Amino acid sequence: MSMRGANRARGFTLIEMVVALTIFSILVALVAPTFRTWICNAKVRSVADALQNGVRLSQAESLRRSRQVVFALTNSTTPQTGTFTAVSNGVYWAIMTVPAMTDGSEIAAFVASGILGSTANVQVNGPAEICFNSVGRLVANSTTGVTGGSCSAPTTGSPPMSTYVITLVGADHPLQVGVALGGQVHMCDPSQTLSATNPYGC
């Protein structure tokens, strides 16, 4: 036997290849459910972030313009036209000014709109509309100028709060975006309890 043949690099045998593929398959099977849950949680977080940003912008605009504005969820792809219907599980959000005069001499003006992130199968349960007054507090208003809903001031909770709950089948961490009567906006996990050691709970 020549030295050249003895020093030749040894490759994988068929048995070694089968064993390696089996171990790899087992590891993938163990990790896949956790990875799917992580993806679902990321989708919920994306929608919750987009919703919270829209609400905060709405409040900021009410303060900047020193007038009442309405934040609404909608399925309309063109809310910038100003003619859309508010729905409680919409995939878009829009902000409009609320006419100060009720005699028709003033019309609502479009302010901004956005999409609620990666919305495939994500559910948003909450009010179709909320209104901020000129000092950034939630107020009731039945004539917002937006079709499909009206604003109501929250009366339950401590403090009273309007809430949006964002869920997705497969996610183990739903999220809640709460808007207190005084205008404070807070995101938390409704499946957990708020405590000194758990600031992420509701």
C-alpha cells in the first residue's frame, strides 16, 4: 500500500451521513414550534407598535393644532380622501380633525394615516374611534365626521381607559394598548399581572 493512498483524506460514510441527518431532523422538530411562536409574537408586537404610534401621533396633533381630533381604524386603502368607514378591527388607521362647528360650515380635515404592520390574521379588538380634545384628553363625541362610529369617554378601570387588545393564534403573548382618560398611552401584556417585579403586565 502506498503512502499516498494511506494519507488520502477520509470522507463521510453512508451510516455517518444518515446519523447526522437524523440528529438534524430531531433538532429542527424540537425548535420549529418555538420558532413559530416567536414569529407570531413578533407579528403581534409589530401591529401593537404601529397602533400605539398612531394613537400617540393623534394625541400630539390635538395638542399641536389645539383642537379635537379623531383616531379611527378602517379597512379603507385610501383614508387620505377623508371618506372612509371606521371599523373596530381595521387594518389601517387614520387621523382626522373634528369640525368645531356643527352647522356644516366646517369639514373634517385629513391629518395622517398608516398601516398596522404585518396584519395577516392578527386581530385588533377595541373601539373603532377615539377622540382627543385640544389638551390631549379622551372625550366623547357622536359627530366626529367619520362614518361608522362615535367616540366615547372611558368610564371603567383605574384609571378609566380605552383599550385595544392585539392577538394572533399561535402567539403566547397578546398585547394591549391602553389609552387612559387623561391621555396617557401604555402598552402591556394582558396575560400577565402588573407588579413591582413585572412591569410588562397589565
